[in-house]
Amino acid sequence: MGHTSLEKIISLQRNPANIRNLCILAHVDHGDQEYLLNLIDSPGHVDFSSEVSTAVRLCDGAVVVVDAVEGVCPQTQVVLRQAWLENIRPVLVINKIDRLVVELKLTSQEAYTHLKKILEQVNAVTGTLFTSKVLEERAEKEEEKEKEGEKPSGDQVYDWSAGLEEVDDSHLYFSPDQGNVVFASAIDGWGFSIRQFAHIYSERMGIKKEVLLKTLWGDFYLNMKAKRIMKGAQAKGKKPLFVQLVLDNIWSLYDAVVIRRDKEKVEKVVTSLGVKVMARDSRHSDPKVLLSAICSQWLPVSQAVLSMVCEKLPSPLEMAAERVEKLMSVGARRFDSLPEQTQHLKTAFLQCSSEEKAPVIVFVSKMFAVDLCVCVCSCRGRTRTDLVSLSANMENLTLKDSKPEEEEEPKETFVAFARVYSGVVRRGQRVFVLGPKYDPAQGLSTLPEGCSASDDVSEIPHLSCCSMENLYLLMGRELEELQEVPAGNVLGIGGLEEYVLKSATLSTAPACPPFTPLNFEATPIVRVAIEPKHPSEMPKLVRGMRLLNQADPCAEVLIQETGEHVLVTAGEVHLQRCLDDLRDRFAKIEISASEPIIPFRETVVRPPKVDMVNEELGKQQKVAIIHQVKEASQGRSSDTLHLDSSGLVTLTTPNRLATVGIRAIPLPQEVTRLLESSSEVIRTLEQVNMSLREGKSLDISVRTLEAISDLKAQLESLLQGRKWRNAVERIWAFGPRRYGPNILLNSVEGYQRPSVWQCLSRGDKASEATALRDFDNSIISGFQLAALSGPMCEEPLMGVCFSVERWDVQSTAPPQHQDSVEDDSTDHEATAESNMEGSSETPEVAASSDCYGPVSGQLIAAVKEACRHAFQAQPQRLMAAMYTCEIMATADVLGRVYGVLGKREGRVLHEEMKEGTDMFIIKAVLPVAESFGFADEIRKRTSGLASPQLVFSHWEVISSDPYWVPTTEEEYLHFGEKADSENQALKYMNAVRRRKGLYVEEKIVEHAEKQRTLGKNK
């Protein structure tokens, strides 16, 4: 292939039809045509799937690499789903086929069966994604028909499969005869597609190449007598053509070179293949060196993969219209509701035009840090005067910035990793930076016509301007500076670190909408608090964490209320990588990280029917428990708080102006899971409702309305029974942060507030007639605060429904004779009384004369406290974050794997043996709290024969009660009077309370005995 000159690459960039965006730039001669390939590499570990998301957005195609031994892993499914969501075309490379010969010692026939199964597994993932898409589209069409008034006549049977038969999905699947599969062993330097063998055998056997392409893969065999290719190899017990003509040759090569080391046979093979092997390679002690020398000439892997890429993956000119619309439709907005000028930009996308008049549209998918010296070295193509002025500028920069002598000049600078979708990007060009909330309709209405990025746009929200100071060609680790980059190319842009945090859309047209945000599969779940070893270096740590936040698409940096600097990452491997980057690149100081901060959730459950020794609980026991809670609650604040035996908490504000009654009810598990998975829909619903309350008109896409409608229908189907009657219509709010998995329910008699689902019935005037009561928002705010930090260990609540059954605002303030009321509340009462005396308004209006006054604030606090007491009146439980763990292990280390899982509170879901191998696949769930050091321990205990993959899965209730004490005779007999056997939930809860500085109830002295020294021991 050789090294390609920069001038050659620049000329190739001007022909988008021959560009393949698929991280090293390669120039490939493919027949008469020359292609430019932008290969973006991404890590395979599940913790770094965010890097895959950033790469996929900039590409038109993807090479999916699957291990021939392990087959489809969880990460393979994630990668295929990410490619599907971004509408890019994948091709498949099945790698490590040498392991089937050397390690598993399969015959060529067994290997063929094994490879067929891997292809079926990969195609099953694609088929699932395709089926769900077709059924969604069909549902949309049916809803449109219903809206138009076309109703089906008579009884109609719902046919779930209709629509799948008509759609052609043959191009979606991976099949060697379609040319989108390569079989390879990268370590030995060989790889092939069926096309190469079809070409070889068509010349030797005189069979047409087209016939061989169709029959080399599949149930076909060669009938030597008839000299014909026949169907039915499996039924007739014959060798399939792929085994006979392809795999047998490879197996015999491995047998001669690696297994038997037969020099005579090797010489024959070398002669028949017509390859030249150097004497040094043939005499080498490692047979793999000789094998690599033969294979790299016979079946070079680079030629097979790059040929497939050029032929099967689309160019930037072939971008699908559906993908363009998806990129341009953010949130609830639908494409046809965007301004007309914005919709016209679709043609610029599809044409991928590099004309002068074409608008420049660039998407930055991530920012990556490079050494400043690399950027300076990339300027080697500049003239001497340019370099002199550059060095002078850098000296000025150093003098200006280096105020104290001890502060070093930052050695890192950021380059934006981007792709040009339309127009030509030029060095020094000014463009608009579009924030994720930028509205093109608002921008077009405010800005004058023909406005450019050089004009002042400071008054437009979420819109700023910047100039692209440097353009780079990304040559692996090196950067080559460019003057301009045409449409369809991937590039690096310097000088954007002040304007772009992680990703952004850049354009010369203010009509351009911001692109939809990237789809991140990994959930940041692992937190650590970070501090410098030397407190004086805190500014360096703050700057380093800011740089890390910008450089890593998935990492999050927070400052908690306690002042701690917290780093949130996707997993243990990701965490280690971030800490190393912080130490060595960004902060360049010694840092100390805390033990991982494990997130928990708090919930309530139904009262248990059996006690800790599985004895049935009697009614007396339940009454006793509620009685204890009631006494404890009343002891805290008996004059304003009342708790009845049914769990209803009634609380009065200190100024006696408002009383609320709240009950906590556990939500069914299915409802909790639905609310958690629908957080984006609920967030959109909240934004729509806010716009309606403010009187703004919002054009909502049909898909968003359908998602909201589906959520409502699913909630109605799951919340069945007498206590949930009409509950979905009575939903007041979701929380915490207005989109969490908890519900506030309006059960106040005679209060009809506007429904949260009002956007679904906007045409219905009756729904708009109802008005909000005064302080309605105070009730919601109190609920949000209560849901954000529960009473057990100040962690967010999950799966709890708070039903507001009473809400009174009293007409007159009571006389001020209660001693228990605090001093500041008497002031509030006096203010409220004076307001009422001097006003002839109705009492409720008088009480709310200042909606931000004492009544509002006290009501928020009262609702929060009532929610907490109602929560404590129910059986409380902790919820732990759980990983799904997939482990591949051989039979002889299976027991050790189970031992490690059992020790760390893991639970095995199922195990199955992989056909044709001695490997077992174990699927288990493991608490995140117990996962640290898990991978290392498994590898140590199994001598490296098992390695786990951990992916965040769900939240699970810990069955043990953290407040449990023995109460029945059987429990005393079983657990003893102290009941000091380890309570897992209590251990977790106390650890969190201790970390947060909350009170922990524990005995300091266990056995108080007088100490006797040896000297006086008489």
C-alpha cells in the first residue's frame, strides 16, 4: 500500500463518491479507482461503548468484528444496535479462525457448522431490530388511517405478522454469498471472502464465477462423476463445497506448518500456491512466523477487508433520507414542523455538495486531547514567517498566562473530532455553534435575513459564534494541517475548546437545527470522590477534572453539596482509565480517590406475610409494629403530626394555616420498570405541559404523542384494582427531578386539577377549563424534595406512590399559645394575621397573597416531612444497583467461578454449554457494590481461564429489612437475643450514612469487661 502523500489525499477528498467513512487513514488502489478510507477504531470493552457511539455518528458504514470462538457477546449486540440506531450499514469480519484449528482442534466440517451458528446468531440480532422497526411503522400507518376515518369493517383479527412478509430484508443480513462477510485470522495475517476463492476456482475448474459465488456457501456439494454442483450436501452426507474447496486447504496448511511441522509438505504447499518464502522465515523456531509469511501473500487480510469495504459500504453521497430526518429532529419536534428553510437543508445533506453556495454543516462528536507539541509539529508545512509569528504568539501567551511562577503552562490542547456533511470548511472560517436547545424558528425570526456568523448574535439563546482556527487531517497519532476540507470527510478542528464541551453542531446557516444527541449504551454508575494529596494543588485538580470531562464522552464530573469533587464512570475499567488520565495527562498531580461511592435507592414494600423464620405473621404482630412506629412518630412532634393505623400521615404547618394528609403506597414492580425506562418520554411530557401552562404553542411530533399515549395506556393496564381506580388520570407529578420512577397522586376530594396528559386531549375544551389551586406547585416541590432523598440514608426513592388524601388551607390562623411552635413561625403567623385583618378578600386568597411567602415555604417543608413519615410508616427496603454478568469458563474451573459469585452475593440465572466446545456460558446478576475487584479475583482463582463482562442491568430490592429486630419467640430462638448475624441491607445503609456524616446507630463497646494485665493476674 505504501505511504501516501498529503497532496494525493487532499485530491481524493474532493471526490465524495470514492470516500468510505468507516483511525488510521489508508489509501487503497482498487482496480482502476482510488478510494480514501477513514478508519475510525473504537475499543471493544463494554465500559467504552460511548466511544463506539461517537465513532458511529461520523460514519456511513461499520466493520463489526466477532470472535470465532466466543461468538456473539453482549458487546456485539450493543454494537449492532448502535449501528442500527444511527442507520449505518455494517459488514462482518469473523476473526480468530486459527483458534478453531489450534486450540479447539475442530475438523473442517465441525468448523463450518460452528461458523454457520455464529452467522445465525448475528443475523438473529439484526432480525430482531428489523422486526421491531417494521411493526412500529405498521402501527403508525394504522393510526394515521384511523385518524383519517378509515375504520375496518366487521370483526378484525389482529395479524401481528402482517407487514413483515412484504418488506424485503435480504440486504440486511450477513451472508458470505452477498460479499459482506470476511473470514480471517488477523494474528496470522490472512483473511478471505468467498469472492476470492470463486475467482481462483473459476479459472482452475472452468465453472462460472457467478455460479461459484452462489454455491460456495450453503448446502451444496461437488459431484465429481457428473462434474456438477448439486444441492443437498447435508442430507446425502457429503462435504459442503465451502469445506471441500476452502476450509480443507486452510486446515491442511495449519496441519503441515504448525501442528506436524512437515518440511516436505510445506515446500509442496509453497510451490502450489506460488508464493515466495525467505530462508530466514522457513528456518525460524516459531512456526507461526512461517505461517504468517505464506498466508500474508496467499490471502492478505488487508486486501479482503478493504475490498469488501469499498464494494459494500456506502459513500457519503448515499446517505439515506430517513437518517437525515432523524439527525435533524430533536426531542419532541417532528421534521415537517421545522421551518421551511431548515427543511431545505435536507437536500444539502443528501447532495453532500462542496460548492461555494452550499451551507457548511459540521457535527463534532467528541473532543480529544493532544499534546501541544503535536499541534506545533503539524505546522511543518507552513512558511518560515508563519512559524516565527506562531512562536511569538505562543511566547506572548506564555507571558500573559503565567502569573505565578510555579504554575506550569498547560501541555494539553483540544482537537474536535468532526465530519463535514455539507459545504467546504476553510481555515479561519466563522460558524455558528448551535447548542442542544437551540430553536431554528426562534433564530430565524430574530436574526436579520442573510445574517452571517461574523455578526453579533449575543441575544439569541443557545447560539454562539466561533472561528475554526486550524483544520487537521487525522493520520493516526499525527496531525497534518489543511487549508480546507470538502463535504463527506472526517477531520480535526482546533480552537473550539472554549465553545464546545463534548459534542456540537456547527453551521454557517442559522436555519440548521442541532443534531439529535448521541445514543450512549453505557450508564455512568460508579462514583468516586477525588482530592489532591497536597491541598495546595486543588486548582490543578479542578482544571484537570474540567479537561477530563471535556475529553471523555461518558465520564461526568460533579461537585456535591458537601464540596466533594466526584467522578462518575461507566465501570471499574473506565474508572481506572479516567484516574490514570487525570494523574498523568490532565492534572499531573498525585491524587487520592475514595472507595467507590455505590448508588442505592429507597423503596417501600407490601407488609410481609411471614417472619424471618418463615412463620406466618399474625394480626397482633402487624398492629404491634404499626403501633411502635406511631408512638415513635408522635414522640417526635405529636402536636403537628398524626399517624393513623392505616398508614395515613396528617401534618400541619407550624403556622397552622395548612394541613396535608399523605399515604405512601408501593408501586408494582412492572410500573417502576416502565417509569424508569420511559424517563425521556416523561421529561418530554413535562416540557410540553410547562409550555402549555405558559401559554406557548408547541408543535409535537406524531411519534412523541404516540410514545406519551403508549405510556399512559401501559400505566392504565398495569395499575388495575380497587385502590388504583382512575389513578392514571389523577397523577399529579413524577419525581424526583420531575421524571423519576415515583408518582404523586391527587386523591384530594373536590380538587380537579389539569391532567398531566392534557397534551393528548388539547382539542377538548373541557380539559382546559379546570384551574390550578393556590400553592399547587408547593405540593409538587415538597414531593420532589422528599423523592430526591429518602429517610433511610438520603438516597433517591424508587417505586413509591405518595397519595395526597387531604389538603386544607385554614381560613383563620389559630391563637398563638402553642409552646412547641418555633420562634420564626410566630413571626410568620403574625404576618399572616395582619394580612388577613387588613383584607376583605376570601380567606384562601388572603393566605396566598404572597405565593413565595411563609405559607408557600412552610407547605413545601410540611409536604416533604409528611412524605418521609408516610414512607417510614410502611415496611422500608433498600434497592441495590445490579450488573448482568456473563462469564465464559471451562468445566474444570466452574466450581471456582460459582464460589466467587456466591461470596459476592451474586445469583446465577442460568448456565449453558457452548456446542462443539468445552466452554460454559454462565449468566448471573451481581450487586454493583460487590463488583469491585471481581474481574481480578475471577481471573486469579481460575488462572485466567474465565473472564467476566459486567453491564449495568437494573435495580433490585434487597429482601432483608434493615430495621429488623427479633419480635416473635421463634425468631429469638433462631437468631438469639442480640440477633447479631450479618444484615446485608443494614451493612449497606450504615456504610452510606457513615459516608454522608449521618447518625449511625451502632454499639461501640461489645463486651465491657475489666482489663487484667499479666503482671497482676493473681
